[in-house]
Amino acid sequence: MRHLKDGYKLGRSPAHRRALLRNLAASLVEKNRVTTTLAKAKAVQPIVERMITLGKSGNLADKRRALAFFFKRSTTHKLFADVAPRFMDRQGGYTRIIRGDTRKGDGAETAIIEFVDFQFVVKEKKKDKSAKAKAKDKAKAKAKKK
């Protein structure tokens, strides 16, 4: 029987686990997408969903409950001002977990947890200067010093 076997212990003490999940939830609210292990993603998902539901109501009591959970006031403000209004028409299911590969160091399964409306945009890489261009820049710098 599996009575009282709910939740994820994550190999940590209760205080450490709570701090880890608070930080992970705050990172997800701030950045909209976080890469972590599969177990941590599954553990933080219901917490984030609950926080977004608090944010959708927007009353003072819920703001205080969210502020008591998150470490930063700016995170709570972003939750109520930016994140929660995006999900006003949804009744739940605000996040998704995308399984990744195994981590090289310890073989842990990785996962990406993100909001369902997250749009991934690839950033353009800056062009690396060639050796000739670097030498030219150094020559210009020396000329300015003289």
C-alpha cells in the first residue's frame, strides 16, 4: 500500500526542500522557463500552478500569501502583473514539463519546465572577430595612446 507516500523528498531535509522549491518557483515566474532535473520539475509544478491561481484572483490576501512564499517582492509583483493575467481564460494547466537528456556528470534525467504560452526565440550570435580584425583593433588602440 502507498498510504502517505505523496510528494517528493528530493534527498533533502524539509527546510532545504522548501527553500529549493521556493527558489525554483521564483525562477520560473521570473524567467518563464527553467532547466532542472525531472524530479524537481515534477515537485515544483503544483506549487507554481497554485501561485498562478493566487495571482489570478488578485486580492490583497492572496498577494500577501504569495509574498510570504516568494523571497522577493519583485517576483510577487511580476506574478500578479505579468504572469497571472496571461492565464485568465485557463482553468489550470499553466505549465508543461519537457523531458530532456541525462546529465553527463551524474546521469540525472533533466527536464525543462515552462509556461504553456512560452515562445522560444533563438538569439543571434555575435560574429567573432578574425585574427586580422583583432590585430587592427590593437594597432588602433596603440595609436590612440601615442
